[in-house]
Amino acid sequence: MTIYVGNLSYRATEADLRAVFADYGEVTRVMLPTDRESGKMRGFAFVDLTEEANEDNAISELDGAEWMGRQIRVNKAKPKEDNPPRGGFVRKPDLQEQ
């Protein structure tokens, strides 16, 4: 299971998140998505712990907590949806002469 952490301070780092979640077990992965154009953090993260029971405990204790001046949201991450590409060129089927 992956934990979603939202409403993060833009100053939060991977080390900061590892330190907070280490209280709930071994952190196996932290992912801080950044904006493609600006390279700035997007204000949310994903965290994985080794034990699912520890993840549930972290979610129940940290959801709604104030951290770095913001009230963070912590819950189970939803699977990424396969969304079709937006905009751009749409290829029309080839028309054959008869």
C-alpha cells in the first residue's frame, strides 16, 4: 500500500518525510512529485512503509495533523488512472481512393 500525503509545505523534503514516517516503521520509498516546467514541488507526496499495519497507524495518527505550518491530509493512495492524452493532434483514419 502507498500512503498519499497532501497539503504539504513546499519546503518539505524527502528527509523530512522519512523522519516523520520513521516513527511508524521502516520507510521504503518517498516520492515528491515536481512540476515538469518549473521543477517546483507540487505540494503532495507518496510514502511506503514495510508493514501495512504501520501504514494504517500512520494514516490514523497523522491525517489532519499540523506539520510545517499546514494541516496535512494523509490517506491511502488511489491507483493511478489511465487517462487518455489531452489536446494535441488527433489522427484521422486513412481514406483510400476507390
